[in-house]
Amino acid sequence: MAPIAELTSFLLAHQRASPDSDVRPRILCETHVVLTLDTLRLATDFQQSITLAPMNTGNTRPYAHRRGLLTFSRMSEYPFGKRLRRPLYYTVVELAVEAGVRNIMDYVIEAAEMRCSTCEKAKLQGIQLVKILYP
């Protein structure tokens, strides 16, 4: 079971703020709820509605990658063979379900509060677990 969507909500929440904005440091310090999903079941149940992207479409750092009509592909048309030439982590970066998943809690394996933690000395940023909310 690969939790593809595990960090999506957390990462998108702090990537939307401009790096020059005074909002960004405040957002990074806030806690966010992160849902870990049973993506195999989700993908099986919603395979006709799922589109995949080889990039995080909300990210523009270190630079904005080209986006267009072919950024998202249907699961059946996604170039898995080409993407597998890269490390497994980069095979699928973003998963979207057209029209959403109304019964998302049926797919939740875990819900947790998380926040970013930074080490100024080493210039590293990580994601820190605050507490498990579910199960």
C-alpha cells in the first residue's frame, strides 16, 4: 500500500505562500492535518476518475516547470515505463480525483497533526509529527 497522497494537503498548505511573503513563516509553524490514504483501494475504486501528474503542480520552486494540457494523464495513459527510469519516489508525484472523493474517510488509514521543522544551521527542512489523531 503506497500512501501517495500522504503529505499532499500538508505540503500544498505551505507552498502556496510566496517565499518573500511574511505569511510563509507563520504558515510553516502552524500544524496541519495530514491524511494517509489506502491509495490502492482508492485507485481501484476511482480508476476512471483519476488523473496523474509527474510533478507537484502547486510547486514553483526552485523554478516553475512547464504545465499544459498534458500535465495530467488518465491512469491508463500515464507513462509509467518512462517515469520508472527515475527513482521510484518520482514515478507519480500528484494524484487527482475528478469531482473529488465524497467518502474520503472510507480510505483513511491514519490522520495526524504535522508541522514543518527547520534547522537553520544546516538549512534543512523536515516534517515533524505532532500527534496521531486517528486511528
